[in-house]
Amino acid sequence: MTIKIRYFASLRERLGRSEDTVAFEESLTVSDVWYRANADQALPVNILASVNMDYVALDSIVDDEDEVAFFPPVTGG
């Protein structure tokens, strides 16, 4: 099974890429997906995540062919 991962804004810049693909055989949560793709990077504090364009909690389970996206917190001023 595979999941497409997309990174936005400062996360994309920090990681140096805009997307990844992760293959898996067991159930994964959104946070598991982050660590599969970014084993050397801690999950950022206050990160936002979506699965198939719906915001979700980091403990949400992902399915085959889902698209998981990670966003930094939005700030304005």
C-alpha cells in the first residue's frame, strides 16, 4: 500500500522537497507517516495535517492511496 505525502510553506523549505511517497503494510497514523518519511526530523509543534484535503488529528489512521498533507501553523499580522 502507498500514501502520498505533501509538505507546504516553511515545511517544504525546511525539508527541501514538496512531496514523498511511503509504502507500508500495517496500519499507520498521520504521525507515523511523518516519521516514516522524516525519520531524522522531529514532528514540528502545532503542525496541521490533512488526509484527502480534510483536516485531521495526528492519531487518525490512513488508508491505501490516501494523500496526507502537513502544514505549519498559520500566522498573520
